[in-house]
Amino acid sequence: MRKTGSFFGNIIMAIGIGGFAGIGSIFFNIAIDGGVVLLNQLLLKSTLYYVLLPIMGGLLTLGLHHLFLKNDHSGVGIVQILVELDHIKTHFMKPFRVFIRVVAATITLIFGFSAGRFGPIVHLGASVGSNVGYRLKLSPETIRILIGCGAAAAISAVFRMPLFSAVFTLEVLYRKQFSDYFAPVVISAVVANQLGILIQGEPVVWHVDAFVIQDGFRLILLGLSTGGVGILYIYLINTFTEWFSKRNSRVINYLVGAVGIGLVAFLFPLNMELHAQTTIRVLMGEFSIALLIAIAMVKLFTTALTLGTGYIGGNFYPVVTIGAALGRIFGSSSAFSVLGMGGLISSYLNAPISGIIWILEFSGQFQMLIPALIVCALSVSTTHHFLNQDIFTVPFKLFNKEHEAVR
């Protein structure tokens, strides 16, 4: 009887957290889009702002860290959630700490740095579940469930992809532990998805071009290539982060990052565009092969530079853009772009089911299942064979080590 009561209690809390986390993430998303629109007006006045905006963002971030995060080197995103789940009795995601990090992430995103909004959105949603659990003094296992509910709700509300949101949470955050978490996580994702549709409208579903199985050879090449690019992406971010962390000067790191991003934007203005906008243009076939290669290469470098120099942001949405560009290189059909996204997601997250679901839910076409299976299987296998780690492996070990040292 107690177990039954606990189950239904979790379901009720999942509904509530789905609503609160969904609304919070939607407003965060709107704030980013609004900020970008305002600052883009400056870019129309002078090309010098391509250099000046990242420097201004760097100064604001430095001031924020000096005032509130002087002795705190943690960021915002999946790694921090994994750490909290691993040390569930230690409340890391306290409201003020999360708020400051979300503000820092907003600065990173609207001032032209190459990072994603996915990580901050997931962190924001997970913190809702975490704080409800700690405030109500619930059991560690229940808090763990609520963290996942908040994360899934935040993703679902913004992206309006409830199945991907739930599967991503179960596969990545819970490391494929499905049984205890499935129902609450799915319910939170569905509630937040409905809120997202209510506030932002129906999601855009890309009805990709007809796909035929004789493209099988290119599918194999795409799967192997997304696996290789996933390895490169992980390597660059980890290498840049390790190199700049040894400098022990936040001022210099931020300055290098801001000037570097500004110079790249001056030479390649497309890098200042939001990842979502660039991805849509890739799907619409607006770019030549040469420009698609340039987009992928520049995004790889600037994302590693942004995150490596300490700016707070996510690493997911750059992968979506890079994957779309990579897929389009292999085939003129938009289907290859969607497959490239899913393949790279599978590779760098070590989450093939999430990659497959992304492809199916993004395209809205079940006929993409077999191509998705081929690309995602080859991609994740390539990364696992040659690297045997995902994007979170190294930072997760580092944060765990720091936590144990503090204790």
C-alpha cells in the first residue's frame, strides 16, 4: 500500500514539476531569442560589433563571476546534474546558484558565443525538481526522480519533442535505468510539451524528402563520419578546457575567448547566427558544400573555444548544427541533414536510442527508422571503439574529484 501511495504521489508531483519547469524553460528560451534580436540591431550598424559584442559579453561574464562566483568553477548543464544525482544528499542546485548560472549562460548565448541553450535549459528544469524535493524533505530516491522530471519537462517544453525528452533523460541522466523513473519522467515531458505548444505553437516538423534504401552506402559513410566528428568534438572541448584551466587566470581566459570569437565572427559572420536559425537554413538547402564544410569546422573550433575558456553554456545545439551540415554534405536531401543530427547526438552522448528518437520525432516520418538505425549504430560504435567515452566522462570525473576534495 505504501509503495502504491508513493507511486501516485510521484505522478502528481511529476505533473506539477512538468508545469513549473516547462514554463521556466520557455521564458528562458524567449529571453534568449529576444536578446539576440535586440543585439542584432547593432550588427546592422557596423561590422565592428561582430568583434565588440563578444568582448562586451566577456566583461559582463567576468563581472558576474567576480561578484557571485569567485570561488566556484562549476558551470551549468548535464555534468552538474549528473554530479547531483551521484551525490543525491548534497544539494548543489540551490536557487540563487542556478539563477546566476542561467544569467551567465544567457549572456554567453546572446552576445554571439558558440554554445547551446540545451544544457542551461536542462539544468534549469532539473533544479526545479531538486529544490522541490529538498524543500519537502523527500527521500533521496524521490528527489532523484523529480530531478529527471524537471529535466525532461524543460526539454519538452522548448523543443516540443516529448518522446526524445523522456528517452534522453532516461538514457543519459539515469544511465539507462528505466524502471523506476519511466512513468514520472514521461508524464512531466507530456505536460510540459502541451504547455510549450500552448505558449509557442505547434513544433515545426520537417517532412524530409523521400528516402530510398539504395542510399545505403552513403548511410554507412555518414554513420562512420558522425562517429569520427563526435570524437573530434569531444577531444577539442576536453583539450581546450584542460589547457585553459592550467592558466589559472579567468581574466586572460575570458579575454582570449571573447577576442577569438569576435575575430572569427568578423571573418565569418554566419557564426554569430543562432544555431537554430543556421540549422533551419541548412535543412532548406541554402548553403554550398564548401560553406557547409566551413560551418562545421568553425562551429567545432568556436564551441571548444567558448566552453574551454570558461563561458557558461551548453554543447548540444552546436552538435545539431554541425550534424545537419555534415549530413547535407553526404546528400542533397534534407533527410541526410536530419540523419546527421541524430548520428552526431548518438556519438558524442553515447546515446543511440536518443539519436534515433530525435530523427523520428524531428522528421515525423517512421520511414526514417531503418536509416536512423544504421547511422546511429555505426556512429556510436565508432566513438565507443576509438574513444570509449562520451562528452561528460572527463568533466564528470573532475567534478567528482573536486567534490571529494572539498569533503
